[in-house]
Amino acid sequence: MELAQVRLLVTDFAACYRFYAEVLGLKPQSGAADGPYEKFSPATGSAGIALQDRAMMAEVLDELGDSADGHRSLVVLRVDDLDAYCERITARGATLLHGPAMTDRMRVAHLKDPEGNLVELQEWLLLRG
């Protein structure tokens, strides 16, 4: 398992984008200043911080809503075989909220930790050989 990113669910994407790019000096991956998603990377390492428009994630998990009084972040973990990993963790007591499901580039599943923090599991299909 590898930590891929910590993703922050935001309502003012443009302001947050400017903060991470211009104030903190992190390098944006694609330059999507208007969102709905952008990953920022430090000078070294492969993990980073990503911003995602809160409304976009609310389309996947209805319980998010528009306010930021809960679910302020989303921890993302990359796994090699999403189905097998989901089977193992549900056998150990995890409850999946969504997925495994296909997006445009990867397969994902969502769950919560005991405090209610969101965790997204990703299987990057382009890495499969």
C-alpha cells in the first residue's frame, strides 16, 4: 500500500487553489485553477495534497451536503487489487459506503474511519501490466 494523497474537500476552490499554489508554493499537477480537482506536489516525493470541489464529492456520497461542518478531508490510498483489498477489509469489519466502482480513469471505493473521516481506496488501472 502507498499513500497517494490527502484530499481536502473545499467550497471555494479558486481561493484554495491560489493558497496552495501561490502562498505555499506547491506545484499544481494540471493548472486547473477553477477545479473541480487539482493535486499539488512538494519538490520531492510522490504523495501530495489535492483539492476537490465539495459539491463534486457530494454527488458520490449524498451525505456530504454543501456545508463544511463535517467531512473536511479525504485520505486516499492506492491499492493494487481493489476487489481483493475490499474483501479483506470488510472481513475485518470495514463497511464500504460506495464501490468498488469505475471512474473515468480508475476504480474506487469509499469508507469511513471510526471518527467518520472519509477514506478513498484507488486502483490505478494504467499501472496494471
